[in-house]
Amino acid sequence: MDEKTYKLYSDFGISNKVIHFGNEILDTLKERFTKIDDIAEYNQLKVIHAMQECKVSEACLLGTTGYGYNDLGRDTLESVYAKVFHTEDALVRPQITCGTHALALALLSNLRPGDELLSPAGKPYDTLEEVIGIRPSKGSLKEYGISYRQVDLLDDGSFDYDAIRKAVNEKTKLVTIQRSKGYQTRPTFSVDSIGELIAFIKKIKPDVICMVDNCYGEFVEMTEPSDVGADMVVGSLIKNPGGGLAPIGGYIAGKKECVENASYRLTSPGLGKEVGASLGVTASFYQGLFLAPTVTANALKGAIFAANIYEKLGFPVVPNATEERHDIIQAVTFGKPEGVIAFCKGIQAAASVDSHVSPEPWDMPGYDSQVIMAAGAFVSGSSIELSADGPIKPPYAVYFQGGLTWPHAKLGILKSLQSLIDSGFIKIW
């Protein structure tokens, strides 16, 4: 490391021992980082190819207001997403406010009273509990007469195929598969394993809709769940596919009928995809998607670096230091709330925005416990940017993600370690 760079790390309050420890870990990761760059190269070419096939032009970067009729940029972008994900259609809109909204939209538009929703991957993400009605909430699926059934994972984190076979019945209309772990310490599902699950379910009931919550997983592998049988893939633009530039938005890509149903729910019956002004954010959506493969690669490097750092120090990490990656999330279990809090304070201190702010746990809407979030981001709440969060409840695990650039991800992890040391939570030297 250059002497000037070394001094800058010291100026951030990172001790010489922490810097040396981080560099020792990095020396073991060169081969893995090369593989990540290879995947990013493939996905970058895939995105560019889709943009060229759809004839993206300068005119596509202009926004519309009002009704948004004949919005060339919006309609072309949705064609690009459909080509990137190899689907029949896509809905990509700033009017979709977040990942939970995108998932709720996909569910509420494709389920009807009397239908049943099945989760074969255990408990869904916390904010979906109120969407489904597991926790009572106004406007939930339960209030509309849509029932819910869940099959928990086996102890090793794999699918319980025998129980899934028994759970699928004549009412099962839609199966939701959450790719990433959420606030759990289970493994993230690979695209191949998702494909095997979908094939198994389709063999039992061919007409069932299989939806994949793709949040945090886009561009991590060379294939997407839509390549292995998913009828819908759903995600947020302030995660991977927005590349750090999208200021808001979500997407649903999949079968034409499923996407059309979602569009009528988003706007109005009879209007669907024809309305919805792009309000000047279209250029950010395009450029963000263009950058997404390499930005995702940077975040992946940060996750692997974090896993190796904290596993070396004896903390349980999921995925572990050597596992293949299927999303950008890195879970580290500290066993005590003080560890989660100190980690998040370190991540916040490494931010370019609001680094002077100290995050604290709070009663965040949609969660059943206090949550702490570190996110000094250019886009508020953007978790493709350097961020970390976790519920203040057992097993007291923190979930680290993001980093638009690899150097920033590295800084964040080193600051998190320094924060844990400074707080007295760990003593390693």
C-alpha cells in the first residue's frame, strides 16, 4: 500500500493493526475477485446488448409529465428490462416506491379472493408479513380473502420437498420464493436451486404462478431466476439494478399477463401501462442499469471481504468465507445488541453523506422489533450503497450490503472493525 494511502486510512481513525489485518485478508482473495470481475463483464455485455437491441436513443433519456402518454423512454426501458431478464414484458416505474411495494403490487394484482399464496422457503421478509396478513394490517391479502400457507426450510437451509408436495393444493395460485435471506441467517438460494424448486412445483401444478423476490440478487450470477422458469422476478431500483443512480423505483419482469395485471393495479383498470409519467428520472434509470453489473461486483467484493474478516475473528457469518455468492448480503452474528450497534456506527462513519451522524435503533414501520440502519447514502435508503442494518433481537445479527466502489466497501469494513474495537466489544490484539 502506498504511504499516502496508508496515512489517509490513519486519518479515518483506523489503527495500523487493523489496516495490516485487512491487507493480509485481501492477499488471499485475488482469485475470487477475478471471478467476480468475469461475471460482471458478462452481465455488462448483456445489458449493453439489450440496450442496443431496443435502440436506446438520446430521446429515450428525456422525461414526461402529466399522464405520460407515449413516453418513449419509459416504454423502451421496459423493453430493455424484458430483454435483460429474458421475459415477455416488464414494468419499471418510479411510481413503485420500494421493493416491498413492488412485491405487494405483484401479489395483489395476480391473486383473487379464494386463492392461496404459498411460501416454500419459510418465513418471508418482515415487511411482507403485513402485506400477507401474518401480522394484521389494513389492505392485506388476508383482508381480501386470500389465504397463506408456509413450508419451513429444513435444518440445513434446503427446501422440504415432501412438505411442499403436500402443501400445494387446488387453491394454490401463486408461489413466492425469496431469494435473499432477509433478516434470517439461512443461506441465500442460488439461481440453480430456485430453478429446481420451480420445476418441482410446476410438475405438481403446471399453471401455478412462481414469483421470485429478486432483491439483492440481480447480476450476482450470469443467470437470473427468470432464466430457470420464474413467471415473475421482482425487485427494487435502489438496490442492484439501479446501479446507485436510480433515485426511486421498482420493477416486475415476467409473463405478459402477470405484468399486465400488475400495471392495472399500479394505475387503474383500463389504463395499465399507458399512463405514468417518468418525471425526469429516466436517464438515471438507464445509466444506473448500465452501471449495475460493475456496481454489484464492487458490493460483492465488500461482502466477501467482510465474511473473511469476521470469520477469522470467530464470528458466525452467512455466507461463510469460502461459499459461492448468490446475493450481495453478508450476515454477521454478534450474539449481543452492542455488536450490531457498534458495527453499524462504523459503517455510518465511513459514509460520504452524514458520516457525522450516529445511528440508533428505532421503531421502524413494518418491523416487529427495533431496527438500526446505517446508510449515509446519496439516495436515501439505497442499499446498493454502503449500508448495514439489523433488528435488535436474537441472534443479534447485522446485515451488511452495498458499496458503489470497492475502495469504499473496504473502508466501511475496516471502520466497522475499528468501531467494534473502540467500543470494547472485541479485543483482538
